[in-house]
Amino acid sequence: MITLQDVAIRYRIGNFRDIGLKDYAIARLKGEYHVKEFWAVDGVSFHLEQGLMLGIIGMNGAGKSTLLKAISGIMVPSRGQVSIEGSIAALLALGSGFDGDLTIKENIFLRGAMLGNTRQFVTDTYQDILDFSELQEFEDRPFKQLSSGMKSRLAFSIASLVRPDILILDEVLAVGDGSFRAKSEKKMKEIISNGATTILVSHALDQVRELSNKVLWLHKGKQIAFGDTQPICDRYQQFLNGEIKI
């Protein structure tokens, strides 16, 4: 379902767009202009079969969100290959894929279409999405007026109820109250049991332990480990506690 082979993503720091064209030209003439390279992801390889859930763990700056962008097709790797089989619903940032000036109702149809669903399918699913998100009273409110928790609930509800082959979540379940997080986790288990493949980035290690079949541990862009959940999470917890070094 998902295969990565030596995937690496490079950012260039010091581009002329950062300093302006005039300063760029002067710096080039003086021989003082230098472009630095930063590898946000460097050498990640794994294979995830259909129906499994992958938890991606690592400290801030590990490259987790950047890697998700490559898997989702938003970014092209600087090196390596990403192979995907199936449709993808990705929630990479709160509010991504939504129009702030449109209402909740309008955004449900917009987001549904962006995920490749027909208008009739979204029409048939609309009430289920609204009910699951618990936003029935706000369907005519502009998206930009929603709280971060409400935005998260709506985004997750749309992505999970349109039945994607692959569901990608970047810290989405960290927003919202405990009741909705519990309901979301239950929905994710249902999605997996129905054959969907899921990737979850989360700093909540207990959540990763509970939901994931496999875990990928990243640190400063490098792949530290990929495999079964419990031993890798145990090792990562030891790292966080300062008991081991990498």
C-alpha cells in the first residue's frame, strides 16, 4: 500500500527570495553569497501493508510533517521514491483544504470534492459528517469563526467518513476535548478494521501504543527505527527519559 525507498527531502537556506534581489546581486558580486542545504528528511525506507496503522514519533524538528507531505504527494523527494496505492485523505495542518469565508456546510462539499468524492456521495454522507463532528448548530457559520477544536473535529469527520484507502493525520487528534478524542480513536480502529491504511503523527506516546501496529521513529531527519510498536515506543521513552542516547 505504501512503500518508501531511501526518501530524502532537502531545503535550501539563503535563497535570494529571503534577502531580496538587490542584496542578492551585491552579495554575489562580492563573493559573499552562500546557499546552505538542510536535509529535513534523510534516508527513510519502509513498507506499510494495507489495513495497518503506522505511528510516526520523534521530537520537534525530526522531519515528521515533512515526510507526510512527501507521502501525500504535496512535496517531491529530493532523493528516493514514494509508491502509493489507493486514494489519500490527509489532514496535515489545521484548516488546510478549507475556505475560511465559506460556511461549514459549503466546506464539507468543497473538502469532499477535493478528496475525490462525487456530490451525490457527499450529499448522502453530509448529515453523518455533521453529526459526528457535533457541529449541527454551526453548519451556516463561516469556517474562520470556528475554534481550533471545532476545526479539528470537522476535518477529522470529513476525512474519516468519506472512506479513503489511506488516512494521514498530523497531530489532528491532539486538538479537541477528551470525549471527541475517544470517539475519534474508536472511529480510527473501525477504519483500520475495514481495510484502510492509516498514518498518525503524534507526541502522545500512549495514543501511538494504543492505536498503531507499526512505528517509525525519526530524529533530526534520520530514521532511527521502524517495526513493531511496543519495543520501539519503549526505546523512545527511554530516550526521552535520558536513559539512552542515539
